[in-house]
Amino acid sequence: MSQRTIPTVWTLSRDVREGRRCVWCSKALGDDAVPAGMARGYWGAHDRSVRVDSCPACAEAS
């Protein structure tokens, strides 16, 4: 099974960065959200990376 590449933190919407929407399909997330990984991003020496979640359907597809 191949792993999807998680976009950088700079390309994500605020709702995705804050864990309210799926990183892949932007569907609203509930208690069944699945951790998808880390969206990386740096501002100079400052690490702005965030953990992103996916919906169960997208988690199965990846």
C-alpha cells in the first residue's frame, strides 16, 4: 500500500490545520477522525508543523 504525501502546512486551510476537516477531502471531522501524519512547515528557524487528521474513508484509501 502506498502512502499519500501530506501537503505542507502553508497549503492547508485553517480548518484542516486546526483538525476540523479532513486533510484529503475537506470533509468535516468528528470523533472518528484518524491521524494522517504531520504537515511540515518552517518559518525561518520556527517549526510551524501541525498534526493533520483524515476521515475514516480517506484513511482506508491511503
